[in-house]
Amino acid sequence: MLLISCPNCGPRDETEFHYGGQAHVAYPESPNDLTDREWAEYLFYRENTKGTFAERWVHSTGCRQWFNMLRDTVTYEIHSIYGMGQPRPELQASAASAGASKSDPTQPGEFTQSGDFGQASAPGLAPGATAPTATTPISSEGV
Ligand SMILES: [Zn+2]
């Protein structure tokens, strides 16, 4: 059983929450230009990460607010909880291990080179428009 710290309500039992799938899946800037395959991949294809994974949760029996969580899918350890519009935070341990294998350990931003991170902060979308469009399809599926 997980103890999840809701940003609004504090630590609550896992049973008060619902899982909302992968975080930072940005709505396509021009959906009409996508092929059927690309649209289907946006709708249905998600990463299946073994390890640290950014995902969405909703406090469904509490404040009913969505938030993001950085969680290890192997150990269930919760690394970080952050707001819906915020970028995925970097982990100290992961940054250190990534830096150790590189020639320049002071180089930041290894995480920011992942594909979905760039799409999450797409410049064409207004800040207010991102959250509702992103949460609507998943929340209706989850209910
Ligand atoms: Zn809450």
C-alpha cells in the first residue's frame, strides 16, 4: 500500500487516488495533419518504463485535483510529486549516475533530451489550454 502525499491534502492512503497514466504526453499541435497511425500512437501508445517513471494521479476521493508523480515502477518509491503544468524534475541520483558515465559530469540536462519532455512545453499551447485537453481523455477512461 502506497502512502501518497497529495499537494493539497497531505499524506493519504493509496485507495483515495486513481492512476492517470503517463505524464507529459502533449496534445499534438496540429492533429489534422497526423496520419491515422500517428493519431493512434498519440492516443494509445505509452512508455512501459522499468524504473523511474513520470505519471499522473488524481485524488479522486479528496480534493479531486490532478498532479504528477515521479515514481520507481520497480521499488514503488515515490521520488517527487509536482503540479500538472510543471516540468519533470531531475533526480539527484540519476543525474549523478548519468554524469559518472560521461566525460563531462558537470553537464546538466540529460533528462531534458527525452522526446516527451520537449513536447510537454510546446510553445504553441497556452498554459491554461494544456491541462484540460490533456486530462479529459484519460479521466473519462478512468471513470
Ligand atoms: Zn487532495
